[in-house]
Amino acid sequence: MSLSLNRRIWMLAWPLLLSNLTAPLLGLVDTAVVGHLDHPRYLAAVALGGNFFMFLYFSFNFLRMGTTGFASQARGGEKDTRVVLLRGLLLSTGLGLALIALSPLLRETGLWLLGGSDDVQGLAGDYINIRILGAPAALANFALIGFAIGTHNTRVPLKMTVLMHSTNALLDILLVQVWHLDVRGVAIASATAEYVGLAGGLFWLRGALRPPARQERLWQPHAILALMAVNRDIFLRSLALLSCFFFFAAQGARLGDAVLAANAVLITFLLLLSNLLDGFANAAEALVGEAHGKNDHQALGQAIGATGRWTVACAALGLLAFSLGGVPLIHLLTDLPDIRDTAITYLPWMLLLPLTASAGFWLDGIFVGATWGAAMRNTMLVAVGIFFVLWALNRGWDNHGLWLAMNGFMAGRGILMGWVLKKRLATPGYQRQS
């Protein structure tokens, strides 16, 4: 394994790892600010509205992934990277404006699904009405971050994250604590922070937008269709993934409040693992896309092998951390005895996650870099099918059966993607398959 390649992987990954670790701070700041208001309905409304946007924006994460793949390939092939970003920004801005136009329907549907008292729903509706105005910037930031990763400017997402969180925190204090705008202030702060982050990202990426030797026209039908096809496939893949987690949460709720709360605590373990692995998955996106753009089979194999070894190391670290720190983390996250005891009962399933889930995160990076959107979609659909079959066969195990299905889903996803990767690497001309 090349020392220089390992150095490149680490230099790509560490800013993204740090950015992932700081990402939850946005929700913590919002919670801390409204948590000191005179009634709990404000905190409940922000939590409800925050969940609405978490699921809504996650559905559009394809803008980040698709842009990364095409930008890294353009960089490797010494093509015009600017048009990749401009196409991504045009698409994301159009989708953001569409979300604003559809916001009444989205708001009512989302609040109906999420539930809550009339007072909380009313305040959450105000929050959504305001924060949705930041949708064009929020989606454009996906494209910017994807472009930054694809062009190996991974410090830019970190700087954007710090800028957005700092802006959000400052405005939260001013609008809520000083000007007493309650949930409306939180929503204004979040929407404004998205536009500030967008401006910062464009400024920091100005150097990557220099004209290349061979310029490419923005409006090329085949390029636009290729971008839309990959984004469509990743969007469907994301919806399938969301459906799995929605069902998991709903079934946990049917097993009682203690199980629902304990599962929410345990999902934190998966989030921590994903934040650790995503940095190296993003590095795989950049390196695989670059090798793909160069049509360099040897460089591609080296990138796959090296990032795979980093993933194995992360999985081992995750397994060790969960084994030694699982119970203390549960105690840190909740001081309610029933929830603690329930979470500790199901903790062994978390120890399997580094073994069952790690390959899927790593292979996501490879497939994004190679823009194999259709393969990502198809393997995810089959993996979701595995989840529901395992759940149906083990319903008598209650929450144990639910966690068995989740681990089976994660493992199945990795195995299926590994099988596809092996076939692609063994097929002449595989790099142009989709």
C-alpha cells in the first residue's frame, strides 16, 4: 500500500471527519436556545420542525453524491469542472424553488405524519413556513459540498459547516433571546445560515472554477440527462433507505414507549459509526472518480484497496469503542432507568454494526465516484427487501427481531454491492457501465 496514497486519503478524509463531528451542533444550539423558553411547546415544535427538514433534505442528498461523482471524473479526465458545478447549482436551485412552491402540501403532510398537539403543530408550521425559504441555498450547498469533495477541496465543507453553525448560533441568540421571536427566530437563523454558507462556499471554491484548456458547453443534452439519471437513481435509493428507517421507528413505537426511546438512543451508535466511516467513503468518491475519469484501471484498484483497508481499521475501532464505551454512552444519553435498562438489553446488536454496516458505507463511496447510480438503487431495493423478509420471519422476537432485520439489511447491502463491484471489475469496459 502506497504511503503517498494513504497520505492523500487521510488529507481528503480528516476535514470531512471533523465536519461530520460538528454537524450535530446545529441541532444542539437550536435545542439549547429554545430549551430555556418559558414553555416546553417551543422545544417540541423545533424538534418536530427539525425532524421534518432532516428527512426532507436527506431525500435530496443525491445532489451531493451526483455532483461528487461527475466532478471527480471531470477532474481526472482534465475536463471542465465548472460546468459540473453550474449544472448542479441550477438543478438544486430549481428544486429548492419547487419545495417553496409545494411547501403548504409538504408542511401539512409532514405534520400529519409526525403528529403532536395542536399548539405544537401550529408553532412547527410557523417554523416550517420560514425555514423552507432557505431551501434553494440548502440544496445548492449539497452541490457545492459535492463539488468540493470531487475536486479534492475537502477543507471547504469543513469551513462551510463552521461558518453556518457560527452564523446560526449568533442569530439564535439575537433573534430568540434578545428579540424574543421564539421558534420563528430559530427558523430565520437556520435559513439565513444556509445562504451565508452558500456565499462562503462559492468564495472558497473560486480557485477551483478557473477555466481549463478545453471548455465544455453548459447545455449539453447527454451530460444533463446523465446527471439527472444518476440523481434520479440515488434519489430512489435514498427513499428506499428512508422507508426502512421509518418502518423501524414505527415498529419500535408499537412495542412501547421504553423500546421506542431505547431504539432512539441506540440509533446514535449507528450515527457515530456512519460519521466515522463517511470521511473515508468520501475520500473513496474523490479518488475513484478521478481514476474513473482518467480511465486508469490500476489507480482505480489502488484507490479501492487502500480505502477498503482504512474502512476495516475504522470498523475495528468502532467495534472496540462500542464494546468498551457502549454502556457509559447509554448512561450519558439518558438518565431514565427504564430506558437505560432496555437499551443495554439490546446493546449486543450494536456490537454487530461495525461488522455488518461498514462495507456498505465504503462501497457507497466507490459507487458514487464511479457514478453507478442504477446499481446503488437496485442493491438498496434488494437490501430493503431483505430487511422486510427478516422482520416478517422474526416478528415473534419483537425488538430483537427488529434489530436482527436492521443488521441483516446492512450486511445484505454490503454483500450485494461487493458482488456488483467484483463483476464490474472483471468486465472489460466496466467503467462505462451505469
